[in-house]
Amino acid sequence: MPGCVVDIRKMPFVRLLLIIIAMGIYLTMGASVFQALERPVERETEKRMAKIKNDFLIEHPCVTGKLN
């Protein structure tokens, strides 16, 4: 019969492969959206932390560290 699986033992592997591919695409898309939404906040936080670090190192010369 057309469209039927000849060997039933092969079908679960095809379904599993399709599910793995779909999950990979789903996770990649979700990570991309999350990264796009969080990128501006992350950059602002990095700038703020660099300023805090530089201010601390200037105020405490006995602490060694690289000024950014």
C-alpha cells in the first residue's frame, strides 16, 4: 500500500529524528529571541559594571587591577 511503512521497526527512528530536529530548531529560535530581547540590557549592565570597577580601582590604589 502506498504511504505505509513496510518495516514497522524503522518508523520510531524517523519520528525520533523529526522530534530531535524540531526541538533543535525550536530551542535555537527561542535562544535567538531571548538574546535579541536581552542584548540592550546586558550592554548597559556591562558599561555600568565597568564604571563601578574603574571607580573602585581609582579610589583604592592598593588594589591592583586593570583599568578599562
